[in-house]
Amino acid sequence: MKSIIQHTGGFSLRLSLLFPIPTTTAGGSTCAAALRSLQRAHRLQSVGMSAGDSEGTADRPEEDEGPKQVGPSLPAVELPRKRKGDVEERSDAHVQEPHRQIEKRRRDKMNNLIDELSAMIPACQPLTRRLDKLTVLRKAVQHLKALKAGPSGAFTDTNHKPSILPQDDLRHLLLSAADGFLLVVSCDRAKIVFLSESVSKILNFSRLELTGQSLFDFIHPKDINKVKEQLSSSELHPRQRLIDAATGSQVQADSPVRASNLSTGARRAFFCRMKHSRLAGNHEEKRPMPNSFKKKDSYRYCTLHCTGYMRSWPSSQMGLEGEAEKETSCLTCLVMVCRLHPHVSHHQPKDITIKSTEFVTRCALDGKFTFVDQQATTVIGYLPQEVLGTSCYEYFHQDDLQHLAETHRQVLRSKEKIETQRYKFKTKHGSYVSLQSQWFSFTNPWTKEVEFIVSSNRVISRGPGHTKDEEAGVSKALQEDTKQIPIIPGLSSGLGTMIYAGSIGTQIANELIDSYRMNSSPSSGASSPFGPAQEKGPLVSPQTSRSASSREDTAGSSSQSQSDSRTAEGMSSATSESTAGEPSQLDLDNMVVPGLSSFSNDEAAMAVILSLLETDVNMGQSGQFEDLHWPF
Amino acid sequence: ELAQQLPLPHSVSSSLDKASIMRLTISYLRMRKLLTSDEPVAEEETELDIQLNSSYLKALDGFLIVLSEDGDIIYLSENVNKCLGLAQFDLTGHSVFDFTHPCDQEELREMLIHRTGSKKTKESNTERSFFLRMKCTLTSRGRTVNVKSATWKVLHCSGHVRVYDPHTEQTTNGLKEPPVPYLVLICDPVPHPSNIEVPLDTKTFLSRHTMDMKFTYCDERITELMGYDPEDLLNRSVYEYYHALDSDHLTKTHHNLFVKGQVSTGQYRMLAKRGGFV
């Protein structure tokens, strides 16, 4: 009983709007009044929709305005429906318990459907209120009418039964479900009579090229026999015996079976391999040698699943010549849908793309490595700990120094990733590997100073003859060592300058530091020695400022270089390794050891310079070295 | 009135009940929506094209089905009644889960999920291929039977998940609808080997096995194709002849066989007598 009251309560609200029933009365009496008015309207209409629907509309309070919109006829239509449900429920309450639920379910279903429908129709969408059912239906009808008149024009096709979907849409659907095309071949000569347009997507041949050709030109040679059989007409291939799979014995191929092979509607299904051209749009290559085998690169075969049926046309329609001499006047064709076989268990890799080895390194401002990815070992041969603390310039090839230094300078000033050109990096064993890197400087957001440079390095594959060239280049460069000084713009150059690997990095870093200093605190004490230091002599001062500044900003590297210098000192005398032809004497004036310099060489030079500095300390620069922790 | 508007043959439309009309209308509108979003291929249709449009369906062994993300059948092609005995209009708009085997529903649900690939993989895998059991009301004699006493038929479903992206059409209140994925499938029946309607050609041979895939019978055509005599193979498990890389796939297929009843494998390699794989 409770639910009845709910329902009636619902539509009593509604009714109160339509009829002058006083709303101030209690629910029960309203209900009764509503019923009476309904019964009055009983004779007006027959029940159009099921009882459930009327209840449904009553449940939506916000639709109160709906009926008003549509027109005065609506109440008359709606009421009987409501009435019926109500009367039913009232009369057989105890029996209709499950019936009520069925009604409710149907109601809900209808409501949902109506909602969905309204979501579909564009006209209904802008309105935010839920529309009354009839309105929705009317709009749906209008919409469908509009679609009918629209460009699809499927309904003008009188030959075929109107289907819920026009035929060309069906084709589109099919193509989106599976990559396939329609193929019609004549049964006698396997001539391709018709192809759908989608063949160009699958086989990369255009439709025009294939139409009229013999199908066998495009099928893998080993499949030709198979396809011949499938197309075959009345004579069964002698070896083809039908086997009754249930018993395993052969079934006599009697005439009714034979004839049915050719009759319209006989089905075929098989797999075959068809040629497809890898290069889309390149039609010229297809011309020569259509019988090329699988191994040729320009032809590949793809496996197709072909299903179809036989169909015959009277030859007059096709307009083909030469059909007159056939015994039958019909052209029998196999109409097939060929789909790319979706179920290939092993995938043949078409283009194997190898991801090139990449590794990441991080270095300080002056190019000294502070972090090296483990993967680097596979590329450069050195273990990370072997290169940490050394300047990257030691490993760069001489020819590349110029552009790399430029890039170094650039990256310190800009915030973007900069891609270097290809350069050669020396590996442990003396050979070179081609790399290309992306450099990116990381700035401390608080101090606004560049902290380090991140480099993402990528190996560029090199040809086999490379190593020899590189080695030749290396030896040549060694000879030119003493003679040629690579000119690196911006760096102090000249005969008196020591340009060695580490220096390039540090010098570039220094330029940056200088610019910071100028900007931030021009009168700091630390900057003063730079001025006179630089004027003094290109030999000594760059080293001084370099070492000072590098100490000041990266304490870690300073201690490292210091310890390196010590070890270098120890090793310098006993030096005799990696690069042959390296000058055993450290020529201070023009020692060029870019990229070819070994570990000890660099540090040996450093050691010498530091010792020189020591002597210079007394020339008025002592002040700056107080904070330097030198064990001397 | 609405029923008349639907593009259905008159005989059908007059006999539909209201719920069905609603169902069909909704599905129809959804289909139209999905299709209009695909780029219309601007091709001139030749006479032949138009004529042959109708033969697509006929040439297919199975039927076409379009499913929404929730499993509602948006569209079903007519030849479903040849394949399953159910009528197109009975099914359209209903949930596909009503007609599929309960054990397969989980699998089907997974297939419906369209995962948009992450930035790394630009193309998400849109291909779907699986086996599904659906209710079939065709008896072996070709007569249809009531849905309640339907048997299960195994279908090989293959297709793609396509996304309908309504970025080109916006609703008038400026809201953009999210892209809707839908699944388009072609469902083929798996041909029963004992069905002799379609003649086997010379490249096909028949073999029979016990449950653990030991040969009990083999057609003599295998001799010319692979070099074995049928007697060689008897009582040997066919797994001895599968290529190692394919054995994974074939094992899965074998499992599927036990679960579903019928299965078709993809391409695989089998060892020939004198070495090499076929």
C-alpha cells in the first residue's frame, strides 16, 4: 500500500496543476479526487502505452511545464495512461505486488530509453531540462526524417530492402573492423574483375593497376595451385577427395557434389599469400618481374584470409568479349572478401629499429666529469670512476674542440638544451667513437648560478672503416701536436698560451664566473687578482684565475685537482703510457695536448703550473691564496 | 509513428513493440553518429561498386557487430541469422552480455577497454582477436529454435577498437563530448572439420588427436606436404613438431580448445621430415 501512495502522490501533484483540485487538502483526499477525475476521462482514450509509462512521467516533477508546452491535447492523452495504472493497482493490490514490480521495471526501462534517445538527438541536447517523453519522440521522428532526406540517400535504393544501415556505410564499417578488400575474380582465367578501393591500403597497389590482371601474378608461387583449386569448376582436381571427417573414409565424389561447386552460393574459404609492395605510392617498381620471390626486398607477401562465394553474371551485363565461346553463357566469379589474417602467431619484424646507446654524464662548469652513467662504459670503455674529475676535453678529438668549446660557452649562458654536432670521443683503447650530445645547464634557482651541465650522449653508429681512419688521424695529429695549436675563439691563444684539455673547460667556466662577478659584486676582493693576473702573462694568470675560481665554486673539484696534481707530480716522471708520441717533456710554452692528452699529462702540466704559481705568489698575489689549502 | 521512420522493412517495423522501437532508434542514431565521424572517403563509386556493395556481407562467412564500451550492441549485420539463428532486430540495442557465455564475459569486457597509449607508444594496440561463445539457435538441420534452448557456438572474433572523436562537431552549448571508443568486430564461425560443405584443397590435411594431442589419425596428404607417412606420426604428440617460438601460442590455443570447444590457430611452423619448417 505504501508504494501506491507514493505513486499517486506523485501524480496527484501533477494533476493538481492540470485540474482545479485544491492542493491544500490532505494527500489522501487529493488522491481520491484525482482518481475521480481520471475515471471521468476514462472514456476519452484507449490506452496507447503501457501503464508503466504513465507512472513514469508522473515521477518527474520537473516535467510539470512539459505538458503545457506541447499543447492542450496532451493531458487528454496522458491521463488515460495514468488512469489505467492507477486503477489496476488500486483494484487488485494484493495480487499485483509482483506485477507492480514488473511495471516499475518496464517503466524504468522506458525512462532510460527515453533519456538515451534524448541524448542522441541534437535538438534535445541544448535544453537542460529533461523533456517530456512525447516531445522526445517527436523530435526523434523529425530527426530521422531529416536523416532520411540527407545525403546518405540509402532509401532511394529500391532494389534492395531498406536495411538499417546503407550499404556503403557497411563497407566502411567492415573496413574499420578488419583491413580487407573485396575481390572478384573470374573462375576460368583468374582475371581480376573487380577490386574495392581499400586494396590500396592493404597491398599498396592501386586499384587500377590490379584490375584486369591475372590473379596469379600476385599470389605467392607456392599458393598458385591452391588458389587454382579453389577457383576450379566442375572437374575436381584428381587428388582432391572429400573426406568424411567423422569416419575418416573417403566419400565418393558424386555428381551432385560436383555441380554444387560451381553453383551460385557455393562458398570458399582459404588462406593465401599476396604480394604487397612495401613502398606506398611507388608504382614503378612493381612492373618488372611480377614473379619475383620472397627474398626480394621490394616484394613482400602478406597472408590473407579469403572468404567468399560463387556468383554468376549473365555476360551481357558485364560487357566482356570472348565469353561467347564458353559453354555457359554466364561468367562465374568468386566474390571474396580478403582480410589481413589477424591471427599470426609469430610476428616478422619488418623494420628492426635498434635503439642507439645513450648515456648521461654530468660535469661541472669547467667540463670536469662529476657523474657518469654506468652505460657509458659500454661505449667509451672507461669505468665511471676513471673519468670522474677529468675534463671532458681530454677525450674530445682535436678537430672537434672548436665547436664543442663554442657549445660549452653557449650552454652556460642559455637555459635550453643545445645539441652538439657529432664529435669523436676517445675510448679507453685509443679508438674513437662518434657521439652526439645534448647539453643542458642546470641553474641553481636561488643563487642563479650555473651549477652543472648535464649531457645526454648518443652513439652515432659508425662504419667499419672508421677506426682505421681515426687511428691514422690520431697519429697524424700527434705529429702535428707540437706544431699546430688549434685555435679556439675566445680563449686566449697565441704561442705563449698553454692550451690543454683541462684548460679549455676551465677557461670557459671562468668566463662565466667573471660575468657573474661583474654582475653581482664588482668590488669583491676575489675579483681583483683577476685583473692584474690576466694582464700579467697569459701563461701564468689564466691558470691562477682558473684554479682560484674553480676552487671557489666547487670545493670538491679543487681538492680533487689538488690531489690529482700531487699524483701527477709523482707520475710525471714515470710517464710513458697510452698515446705514443706524446712529448715526454712538458713544454710549457706550446704544449698542446687536446683530446689526446692522457690523464697524467694533464695533471702533470697542472702540477708544473701550480709550482710556477707558487713562485708568483710572492709577487703580490699572496692575499688570495690564504684560503687555498695547499700542503706545500 | 517512430517505427515507420526507422529504415526497416515494413514487415518488421510494424511488428515491433515499443521497447524495441526505442532500442532500435537509439542504436540507429548511435551508428549514424559513429559513421559520420569517420572521414568520408571521396571516391567515385562505379556502377560495379554500387552493385557489389551488397555482396560484402554475403562474401563474409560471419557477421559484423559493433559494440559500445559497455557492451551494448549498436549494430549487427543481417547475416547473423545465418550464423547464429538470432535475428538482427532482436539483438540490436541489447547488451551483448545477454547472449554470450558467462565464462567469456570477463574476456569480452577486457576487450572492450580501450587503453589510450601513453606518450611513448604512439599507437595503442587496437587489434582484437579472440574466441567467444554465443547463443546459437540453429540446429544442425538448419532450423531455428527458441532462444531459451539455444546452444553455444564458438565464434572467432577479430576486429579493432575505433574511437569516435567528436572534436569536429560540438554541441550547441559548447560542451565537448569525450571521445567514445567502440569495438567493431567480424565474428566468424570456426569451421568444423567435419563440415564438408567447403571442399578441402590439396594444401589442407586432416588429422585427429587424442586430448593431449597425440596423433591417432592423419590424412595421407601430409606426405606430400611435409614428408611424413601417417604411420610415423601415430602416437606422437604434435607438440614435438611445433616450432619452439610458436609453442607458447599453440599451448594457449590448446587451452582455449578445452574451455570453448572449438578453436582455430593462427599461422605456425611445423617441422617437416627432412628438416626445415613448414
